[in-house]
Amino acid sequence: AQEGSPLQSLVDGGQQFAFALRHNAMARAGTRLSIEGVFLGGPHPWGDWIDATARMLELGKERGEVLPHVDPMVSAKVIVASFTGIQLISEADSGRADLREQVAEMWRHLLPSIAHPG
């Protein structure tokens, strides 16, 4: 993905959120409350994030960055679920010390199935 591209924006946004989760108590608290709320019958906290990710993938598809077979909504759910799981595991393993590295690894696995090479 080229700089300024929708895909690069998704990658950068994930890294920025990972940084915030590591260094911003409000981001950690909001994330924790959102996740806990699901188990208490609260609202689905990821809907807006999934929708925004799907819009970025659709834009990437229109610009030729995203492979033709990619369903933006399905891929958005996979991306958001992957990030959510990775941040939970990173919290348990290292207090999120390795979160940015783990998010980069997530993208190394996901981008080849989403993005045109190059």
C-alpha cells in the first residue's frame, strides 16, 4: 500500500490505536469497558469500527489497491476481530508491551490476502 492510501491509513490507524492502548489510560479504560459491556449484555462496541474499516477497504478497492475478490465487510470483521483478540492476548502476555509488534504481525498475515502486491 502506498503512503496516503486507504490500506496504509488502516495500518497506520491500527498502530496509532496500539500506541494509545499502551500509553493512554483513557484508551485502555474505554476499551476494557467496551469489552466487558458485551459480556454484560451491553451494545456491540465494534460496529462503527467495522463499518469504517469496510469503507476504507471499499475505497481501496475502487482505487485498485484491494484485490477484486475481497468482500470489504467480511474483511473488516476479520481485521477488527483480529486486532481485538491480539490486544487482549498482548495485555495478558506483556501488559501490551508487544502490542505494536503484534499488530504489525497481524498485518503481515492479513495484507497478502487483501492487497494487490507492490
